[in-house]
Amino acid sequence: MPILKIARMGHPILNQISQPVIDPTAPEVSRLISAMIETMEDAKGTGLAAPQVHMPWRIVVYKVIAEREDTGENGGVPTTAIINPVIEPLGDDTNVAFEACLSVPGMAGPVSRFNRIGLTYQNIIGETVECEAEGFHARVLQHECDHLDGVLYPMRIEDMSQFGFIEEMGKNNENEGSEQHREEVSDE
Ligand code: ZN
């Protein structure tokens, strides 16, 4: 499987609304998903949405490593492909944390997301799956599903003074939680 080229902010495909997948069991869907997983791993990302690899379909791959203690689920989430995902907030509670994105390389900024969400999607064998996610897991899903609607995380930053290059944040915030920045940021 080839490593796919990742579109960066400014490419019009990232601003499009992606199309629903009619047949999640189609061979081209599983081929695309395999290539997306390989591309995500190569780029050391946490998640990847199909439009990020120039394919305007409602498909996301992601994983949450077990070491993240704020996932709400012990043991993290293994590499998962979700097709036609629909998320809904569970409650009004939100939290703000730094996000990064493979389509906005080298940068990070604070984004408010819902603490808990419900997720409905189809898997690669066409089953409909319903589940709940919280904490970092819920954040990753909200970030990735935004991609399917043409929304990039910088469009959601309220305090733009906090948006910047990760490298510079590390240099300048040595006494103000640079460790925290590094820990929170993972490319999605
Ligand atoms: Zn992203």
C-alpha cells in the first residue's frame, strides 16, 4: 500500500463537505482505509480523515494510545476505521485543550470540545455501531468529524494569541507549562 499525500491547510479539498459512503463493504473502501492507516502511522498521527488524503468521503481512521490517562477508557482505543460517523454531544460540558493537525503541520492551538459524545458509524463489514467516548477520545473524534464537514481546528480557536508553532511554544514557554503543551499536542 502506498503512503498517501496529506493535503495541507489552503487546499480546497479540506474545506469541502465530504460525501457519505454508499457501500462500506466495497473493496475500494477497504483499500482506502488500509492506505489511510499506513499513512497515519507513517506520519505518527492520532487520526486521519479521508479528505486529508484528497478523498472526499466520510471515512476516519484513528487510535488512542493507552498512556493517555484522560481518555476515560483504560487501555486506549486500538486503530479503528469509522465510516459515515455521526456524533452528538452528551451534555453541555466542554473542555479546552491544545490540538494539532497533520494538515496544519508544526502548529497547535487551544480548542473547546464537548467532554462526552455519542458516536454512530458503520464499520468495514457494514454493521452499524453505536458507542460513547469521553475526554481525549471524544476530542479526537470531534476533530476528525470536523474534517468531514470542511472544518479545520484553527477555525474553532477562540484565543488566537495561543495559536502558533509548536517549536516556538517550546522555546518561549519554558516556565509556563511547555511540558504540558508537548504532552497535549498530537497530530490529528
Ligand atoms: Zn486534523
